[in-house]
Amino acid sequence: MSTVLDVLAAAFLVAGSGLALAAGVGLLRFRDLLARSHAATKPQVLGVLLMLVGLGLWLRSGPVTWVLVLVGLFQMVTAPVAAHLVTRAGYRTGKVAPGSLVVDELTEDLRAAVHREDDERAG
Amino acid sequence: MTVVLLVCGVLLTLAAALVLVRLERGPTMLDRAIALDTFTAILIGAFVLVAVATRRTDVVPTLAVLALVGFVGSVTIARFAAVEPEGEGRILSREEVAELERDRLAMEDAELAASDEEHHGGPAQGEVLG
């Protein structure tokens, strides 16, 4: 049983490291900020989660497992927030080429917000 | 397990090297923030490997700290992101820094020479006496 768990842990560790490498390659090769933030959030978070699962299976102790769960939760909470803030800041400071977007809801929202403000001021 | 650790270590080192290249190239501050975030995640992976290799459980709280601290950095950078002119966001070479420094010193000297004596402890002029 313990051998099975050890082998599973090893598989999880290798898979996690591989995903970290995928994140690194994506970060280097993708062409603009939004594509890079995609590479930096999705494979990276899954990679860390897999490595944490691997460590949990390897150590097999109750309290440590809960701390690892906490670390995973932190990753899943903080990575989207950070990526959202960074890409939004990039968008608002003109680092995203408008032609590269398929769907662009933020521009419409910003325009709608400006119109609403104008209407309020007029009326 | 040693083989597994070795493979994981090589993969993580490669990933870290690629991220470092992106960190150096930029081209904007936000690209660097993203790269730093990824680097922190790779660091977490490295700490996991340390915990696996030594079976130490006291490394585990460090993972929680790293997961939280990396996020604060990129949020702060995003908060103060500004419009950067083209070509501004790269790391300057040694010669370019020296040139900028020379220009700055020359400008300071020119300013000092242009300001006249009276603002620097000269005699009072046009004072109403009595």
C-alpha cells in the first residue's frame, strides 16, 4: 500500500514539475501580456497543486495535509486575483493591442459608464 | 525516489531559467510582475522537493507564506502601473546608465552656474532700512 502511494506521489511530483516547465515555456514564447498571463496562471496553479498532492501522499501525516490544503487554497484564491489586476492594469495603460482581442467587453463597459456619467450630469 | 527528485529538479530549474529570461526581457513592468508570480510558484515547487527529499515537515508552513507573499508583490505593481513609453521598459546596459548619469550631472552643473549669486548668500539688495 505504501509503495503504491509512494509511486503515486512520484507521478504527481513529476507531473507538477512538467507543468511548471510548461508555464515557463509559455511565459517565454507567448507574444503579449494577456497570453503570457494565461500561461502564468493556469499551468502554474495546476502544477503547484499537483506537487502539493504529491508531497501530501509522500509525507502522509494529518496536520501537514491540512497545511498543504491551505497552501492550495491560497494559490487558487490569489493567482486569479493577481492575474486579473495585472491584466486590467495592462489594459488600462494601453499595453494590450485592441486588434488582438476577440471579445472586448471592458471597452464597452467603460464607454457605457462614461455615457451614464454624462447623462447624469446633463439631467 | 532519487531519480524522481532529480528529474523534478531539472524540470523546475529549466522552468526557472525560462522565467528569468522573461523577467529580464520585460518588455513592461506587468510582464515582469507575471514572471515574478510564476517564479514564486516554481520556488514553492522547489520547497516541496526539499520537503520530499528530507521528509521535513517544518518546511511546509514556508509554502503557505510563499503562496501569500508572491501575490502581494504583483498586486502592488499592478496598482502603480503607468503608461510606459516604447523602449522604456527594458534594463539599461552599463554604458547607457553611465551616459544618463553624465547628462544628469552636466544638467545640475548648468543649473548651478545659471542661478545668480544673490540666492546663495550674497549681500541683501533693495532692503528698506530704518
